[in-house]
Amino acid sequence: MKLIVWLFLIVIPFISLEICGQDTAHIPQKELNNFFLSLDTLEQQDSLKSILIIDLELQLKNYKMLSQQDSLLLFYRNQETILLNNQIDLHLKRLKSISRWYNKPWVGFIGGVATTVLMVHIIDYSLPK
């Protein structure tokens, strides 16, 4: 059965050529020139479009890389903001514990002057006149 199908498929093209009586078709030279000119134009356009596609794919890769870099920069910027806010909070807590009213320099100065004046008065009153 397969042999008959194969023979049939091989014999039909030869029979159709004999029935038509011609092997080749005659095409005018002007039409051939136009065809080949169009073919050359299409090949050139295809090569240009291939180059454009490659360039656009490269540009797309660059945009993806820039997007990743931007997201990393934003992430690190947010982390930096969080760390700086924590540092500010720590400094404020330190200032609250250190900067009491009695730790100020003017309090020590006034205390020293008052103590000296008081000692002078006590010594002045304790001396016999």
C-alpha cells in the first residue's frame, strides 16, 4: 500500500509536466530586474531591522539594569535615613541624661562665687573684733 502511494506521489508531478507541455515559464527581463531590486531592498531593510532589534534589546537590558540600580539606591537611601534617625534618637537620649541643670557651666560658676562670698562672710563674722 505504501509503495503504491509513493509511486503515485512520484509519478503525478511528471505526468502534470507532460500534460502542460512546458517545463519553464518565460518571465520578461524587466519584471525579473524589478523583482531582484525589490528583493535587494527587502534584504537591506531586513538587515537594518535586525540591527535595530539588537540595539533595542541592548537598550532594554540597560534600562533593566538601571531600574535595578535605582531600586538598590532607594533601598540604601531608606536604610541610611533609618540609621540617621536612630542616631539622632540616641544623641537626644544622651543629651537628656547629660545636660541636667546642675551640669551646666554657669551653675558651677555661680556656685563657686556664692561659696566664696559665703566663706568670706563666715570668716569675717567669726573673727573677733
